[in-house]
Amino acid sequence: MLAVEVGKASHVGRIRRANEDALFVGSRLFVVADGMGGHAAGAIASRTALEVLAGLDRAPVTCD
């Protein structure tokens, strides 16, 4: 059996006031979505990408 220890962290950086990054650590998938700091709705874009990809971690695994 393979065991992996993971952690997650993000930092706002030196210029921005808010962190727009989104992170997901699942049982089969790790996702980091950069918030595109300075662009309109960067936080929404990173969160939306993360939500879509996180759904893949919860989806059943099939072998066709």
C-alpha cells in the first residue's frame, strides 16, 4: 500500500490584499488554481475551476 502525506498552503504575495488562489486535496487528486491576481473575477475563476476538477475526485473510477 502506498501512503502519501500532503499539505496545502497559499500566500497572498507581496502586492495583492486578497488571496485569489484555490486549493483542493482529495483522495485521488491535488489541484492548485491560480487566482489570476489583478484580473476581474480572478477568485471566481480559480474557485470555479477547482469545483469542476474536485468533482472528478468524487466521480466513480471505471475501466472501459
